[in-house]
Amino acid sequence: MNQTHAARHPGAEAIADKGWLLANKWLLARRSSQLAILLLFLLGPWFGIWLIKGNLSASLILETVPLTDPYILLQSLFAGHSLESTAIIGGLIVIAFYMLLGGRTYCSWVCPVNIITDSAQWLRDHFKITGASSLSRNTRYWILGATLILALVTGSISWELVNPVSMLHRGLIFGMGLAWFVILAVFLLDLLVSRRAWCSHLCPVGAFYGLLGTHSLIRIRADARDQCDDCMDCFKVCPEQQVIRPALKGHMKGSAEIIGPVITSQNCTNCGRCIDVCAKDVFHFGLRTNNIVNNTTNSKNISKQLNHSSGVEVL
Amino acid sequence: MKTQPTSAPRSAALNSRRKFLLDSARAGGAATLLALGIGLYSRQSVSLPASAIRPPGALDEEDFLGACVRCGLCVRDCPFDTLKLATFGDRVTTGTPYFTARDIPCEMCDDIPCVKACPTGALDHALENIDDARMGLAVLIDEENCLNFQGLRCDVCYRVCPVIDKAITLEMKHNTRSGSHALFIPTVHSDHCTGCGKCERSCVLEDTAIRILPFELAKGELGHHYRWGWKEKEKAGKSLVAPDVEHQYNLPPGQSYDLQGEGLIIKDNASDASPFGTNPLDTLNKNALYERRDARGTQE
């Protein structure tokens, strides 16, 4: 890796070029969204203003519109419970929303654990704590499968006993109890054990929402990828670094075919941090249209080639 | 293989396949470990502590844990702050709703808002009349301390019962301690008690003598082949067993014995004719005769 780039703070150039506010606008928007959603839920218990009741597992907006977490509904189905219509309608609304906006938008714009793990990552960068995960990023799908099998075997929604995502959100609204220890564990895992361990390797909630948004409409595009000066800032800040390369470098020499410029991976969380830190404004939010996609075997070959050609290990 | 590919790409392919398999095995192993841990934990958490009562209409505990999404909407719609969500570390399954009767009992709202609020049916929407709720069963568990059992007239549990005179009645018993007073025993009837816990809440003792218990702790079960004779008799309109053979009592002349309640009957007109002779020895000898006969009877 280039020495000058490694020593530099990612996004410094963008701040110099665009100003601090513009170079952090999506991060600020994301934090605002996370906190606003939390505040909406807290308006009731704190101030008696009941715009929305419940928590991320299931809620009711203005006493009329139900929302339900489709992942927990799926577990409930596996546990052998036939659902009521309210839960199903709520689930369908949520499914439609994330199929449109990107499944893992949930992770970066809604989920309260994101603030915890982003903080851990920030400290990790700040104190230069290294150590890559030896666990595959696919572990989350195994865990996702395991939670469903667990529901089937135990007949109860067992994953909810330990799920830090719902535990934190529910805890903040209804009372944490000892749940802080679970959250602390996630924080320490991401801080000390391995980079982005929870959100990008283990969390089955994110894996589920990722699958939900496989074909989502809203995507990050690298339309101005010709402007890329290989500063690597986007790679450094991206929680799912593997998703950028095909879109950003899919037109480079060495690729068998030209692909991109849309980040099509279901694991992209639509966090927009790459947009923020790019001084060249390579990235922007857009639709998944006008994208060159190869058939699966070809794109697999290409990504394999890209992995070999770029020579940068970014786990 | 006929067309041998060049060795470098082949070993690269082998390596990537090996890496894939290894990665999968590790991921699968990690997931299995996690699942095993959670699975064992979930087996333990199925047992709800007896003091934690589920909201009205809650499915059986095992089904409930597969249906409840831990959203807390029932808690929000409970007007009396009775319900709360268990937090991590509680003995109740994390995130699920329950109440503690001694703290805040269920007020048995007519419109059952908690059940209506449940999006998944973990609280059964078929429950329309709160009197049909069976959250648990009140059990007068400490007869040694219950004031009514000592012959005092506390009656508080009986008075506060929302299903008074059906779920709890006062049953009059003889007070053997004083010999001349009555005990009014609060008696719970499982076919009417909803388990709301108002009796437990209002018991005047330092710690309550009447508690809501889960049905499996509160109820016994009759042997399946058992039949209550008097009920069968009522159903059939007649006794289903042959009437008792008239028992022959060896009583002195002028006396008889009624098994059905009257006991020993001494005929008035026979009062003159005393069963006992004037000679005390006769009585003694007669008693000795009875004893010998009784001893023979037991030997047989």
C-alpha cells in the first residue's frame, strides 16, 4: 500500500476540497436518521407523544400502520406459529421498503448497533488497532441459517434471547437490564478482536436484510470512476470493502469484460461514506439501472481476476 | 485427465477450492457453536418463574415463545402499567411481557387492550371476555398465616376478587380451636379464577398467603379412571352400584345404628329396659366376650 496514503487520514483530501460539512454529509444524515428513529420511539415513553409505539421488532405508527421485522416473523414461522394478519401486513410493508431502498440500508440508517460498531471502528482507526478477521464474511449466512434451524428445533424464537440489535433498541425504549453487557461485548469484539467483526461478518439480521435487498433499486454508483486516483480512502472507510472493487475497477484493463459502475452487492449498506470521503466525487446515490452486468459465471471470473490483479488485501 | 492444464492455474484453483471449503467449515463451525449455546440457553429459559405471570390470552409458554416478537405493544396499551418487558438478566425470557401480581395485578379491562395490541397472536385474539382469561390460578398457599384460617374475619382476598363469590368463596368450617366459632375459609374455584392477582396484591400479611401460580403447579389431576360416585349417581338418576347390604349390628336390645348420619339410636320405649344388668360383672364379661370376638375377626 502506498506509504503516503496509509499515513493520511481517510477523507482529509475530501474535507480540504469540499469542506467538512459536505465531506461528512452522508455520515451526518445517517447519524441523524438513526437518532431520529430512536427518538421517535422514545417520544412516547418520555413525553407521552405516541407517534410510534413498540420497537424495531414490531411497531404501530399513529395507531394505524403496523410494521414488523420480517426476520423475526420468519423465525416465528420456523418456530411453528401461524401469524396474525397484522404481523403479516407489517412485515410486507417493511419488506417492500427495503426491497426498494436497499436491504442493508437498515444496518446503516436504522440499526442502533451501527453507532456502537462505528464507534469501535473509529477508535480502532484512532489507536491503530490492527488484526483482520480470519472468519469469512459468509459466516453471517451460516448464522442466519442456524437461527432459523434453532427456531425450528426449539419451537421458540431463540435468537431473540441474545440478539444485540433488538436488545439494544428494545432496551433503550423499555429498559436495558443487563443488556449493556451484550452491547459491550459487541463493542469490544469490533474494537479489539477483529475489524467490523459484528456487522460485516456475524450479524444474521444484516445478512437477512442484505438478502432482502439483493435486487433493490437504490444503489451507490461509481459513474465518475474514471476520475478515481486510487487514493484508497473509500476502501478504508467501507465496512464491506469487497463490494466496491467490481463497480469501481470493473472497467480496468485485465477485466475480461467491462462491468459496473453500480455497486450491486447485497452487502453494501448504502451508508454513503465512500461518497463523503471521495475528493473526486466518484460515487453518488442512484438507481441500479444502466449497469453492465455479466452472467454469473463471467462475473465470478472477473471478480476473481480483479482479486488477483489489484494486489491489495482489504479484508 | 486428457488435457492437462498448466500446473500454476490448477494449483491456484485447488487452493481456492480448499480455501472455500476451509472458510465454509470455519463459518459453519462458528455458527453451530453459537446455535448450540443459544439452543441450550433457550431450553433453560422456557421455565418461567412462578411469580411471573403472562398477560391475558397468552398461549402456552412454549407456543408463546415461538409467537411473541418482544415488541412491547401490549405493555404500551396496558392502562395500569401492569405489564413490563423482561430485560436481559431477568429470570423471564428476555423481551417478553409479564407482570408480578404482588406489585401490580391485572385490572381485567373489559376491552382487553393488551390482547388487541398483540400483532402476532401470541396473546390469543380469540379471548373476547376477560372472565375467560386464565393467567394462572390463585392458591391459598399459607394456611398457617392466613388470618381467616385462624378464625379471624380478614376476607380481603375475597372482597377484592373481581369475580367475587365465583372465583373465591368463603366456606364455613367448624373452629376446633375455640370449639364454638366458625372459620370462613377463602376457597378458590379454578373454573372462575382468571389469575388476575388482585387477591395476591391485597393480602394484608407481610408476605402474601395467597398467590397466583401457573396451572401446572396449582392443579393436581384426577386419576383418569376415577369417577365421583355421587356425580355418576346424579347423572344416571340412580345409584350405579348395588345398594349396601343392611349391616347387622350387635347391639343391646332397644338400640339401632343409622349409618347415614343419625348414629346410635336408642329407642325411648326401651329406655326403661336398661341394656345393662344390675350385676356389674355381667357387663364386664360381656365386654370381654366382644373383645375376644373382635380379635378373632381381625385374625380372619
